[in-house]
Amino acid sequence: MKKAFFLFVCLLLQANLQSQEMEIMTYNIKYLNETDGENSWSKRKDHLTNQIKFYEPGIFGVQEAVKQQLDHLKTNLAEYDYIGEGRDGGSKGEYSAIFFDTGKFDLLEEGTFWLSETPTK
């Protein structure tokens, strides 16, 4: 009887477990350069924003982004917030920022560390 009950509980638990899918994307959005013709940010930014809206990732990362580009994404993707720091400290320089859907995730803690033997220099 105990074995049957244990088997029943295991089957019940397994039936209640549901797999969860999560979409994660990453983009090297290329630095802000308005003299780059067809590759300029002003010609790419709406396409990028629309692509993110279409796929609705829970998390997406961006590389080579500067503050102005992050501000555009934050303004046009209001359901997302981001964490990250410019490579020159604070809001200066290019970011490798991580955006997350605030309706799906709660930020519990965040921080930055540098892969350098002399991170303050």
C-alpha cells in the first residue's frame, strides 16, 4: 500500500510540473555612428525595437550600446528595464547591458565586476 501511495504521489507531482519556456536574445547593436550610411543608428533603431516587440524575449542583452541607445530602447520598450554599466564607469562608454521584462522578472540584486588584475585603473 505504501508503495502504491508513493507511486501515486510521484505521478501526481510529475503531472503538476509544467515546463517553462523562456526566450533569451542578444544583439551587438553597434556603437552610435550617424556617419555610417545605411548602418547608422537612426536607420537601425526602429527595426531593432520592432524585432524585440515581435519576439517578446524575457531577457535580452546588447553589446556596444551607448547611453543614448539604451535610452531609446528603454523608452520604446516600456515593459523592460536594464542593468549594466558603461565600460568607462557609470554611464560613460559602451555597455554590455542586460534588459529584462519587468512583468516576468523581479530584480533581486545586481552588480558589476571587471575582469582585470587592476580593475580601478
